[in-house]
Amino acid sequence: MIGRIQQSWLNEGCRFILQPFFIVATMFDKEEIIIKPSRIPGEKEIPTAGIFSLNPSDAAYLGLKAKEAGGDRRFLFNSSLQVVPAGNGLGEIFVAGPAVGAPMAVMTLEKLIALGCRKVLVWGWCGALLPNWRVGDLVLATAGFSEEGTSRHYPGKSEYSRKTAWRDGLQNHLLAAGWQCREGKLWSTDAPYRETRSKVEAYAAQGAMGVEMEYTALDAVADFRGIELAALMLVSDELWGAEWRPGFQGREFKRKSRMVLDELFSWLRQLNR
């Protein structure tokens, strides 16, 4: 029997108390799963490494870059998938996305793995929980607190952390290329419109710097399927102040997002040549 400790918050007045509960996973066995992700007849394999952009606007931008580089469009549920061929001394990669929310993100990643993905760079946005994090900052996820409902269905992981050579390689490249990138823990939620002041303060006190919707679920899948995952987030809004401060519609934010995507696209193609 597999037990998974999750964190639940009991609201007592203005205080939140950390309360563990167990998810019993006696039936979470690979042999008993009814629907398994697979490559159906006629589907081509994809390159082993690629970028998975969670946000629709960034996924659209990456799609244009892939098309300009001769990308071959493939079917991928309600998302998009292109395979960028090798050429001009650069290697082939895949570009996928968007996928908002843990269930859709996990379905997409599962399919990518079935098609041949073994290393994935996840790109997304997060809201800052601490005043030393501002809109436009880059965070490389090192661990997470799960408040989404998908990761618990993947056995074998009681903590959500991602310290791998793949993640370290990404960090080393970004720093060498002049990008300021810090490490941080993330809080993954299914309910962005239910982020309360008490929750923000409680998760920040536990060491979380940001909140988003997919990381812990994707990390659980990567661990379960035995692939390498690195998650890079751009701070899009701030929740730590007296009022919510969104920044994702700002010109500078959009400019930086595209500049980072250009960097990631180029780095991954050079890495795979």
C-alpha cells in the first residue's frame, strides 16, 4: 500500500494549521491502469528533448519560431506540437503547448513521453508570494507544495523536488548567458481565484516564493515515468502586497518573455546538435 502525505489547511479564525492527510493508493499500479498513454499507428516519434510552454501566448510565439525553422506540425489534443528538424549545425527539438491547469498539462506531458520525450523544459508564469520577488524575475523551480488534484494519482512521490543534471545544466547556461535566475519553491493550485491572504502567507512561511497551477503535477509524472524535467517560471504578478499587482500585460514583461524563449529555443537546439 502506498501512502502519500498531502498538505491541507484548516482555517481557524485567521490562522492556518498544517494538517497531514493520507491518500491510499492501493490500486495505483501500472498493471491495473485501464487507459495507457501510447503512440497510435501512424504517429511519428518526436525528438527526445523539447520545450513545453504552458501559457497560450508564449506557446503561440514558440509555434511561430518553430514554423520559421521548418517545424512539422503534429496532433496533440487541444494543444499544439511541432517538431523542429536539425539543420545549419543545430539539432532537432519539439515545441509543445499550451496546457493550462494540472490535468491538461499532465495529459499533454504523458502523450509527449509516449511519443519519445525524455527531457522536457517546462516554461510558465507564476505569481510572487514574497516581496523580494518582482514581476519579470526568473525562477528555476527546485521543489513544490501540491494543492492540485492530479499529482496524488501518481504513486511513489511524497515530495515534489527537481534537482537534476538537466535542471542544473539549464541554470548554468542561463547564468553564463547573463540572465539573472534564482532558485525557488512553488505552490501549485487548481483554484487561482481562491488564493486567500492567509494561504499566501502560510505557503510563503513554508518557503514557497510563487504560485502557479501545473508544476507539482508535471514533476510527479516526470518522476513516475523516469524522464528529466526542468521548470523555469517568469514572475507575472505579485500577491504579497496589500493589493494584487498584475504585470503580465506590460510591454516590458512581454518583451522579456520572448527574449527568454528565444534563448531557450536556441540553447536547446545547440544542445541537441
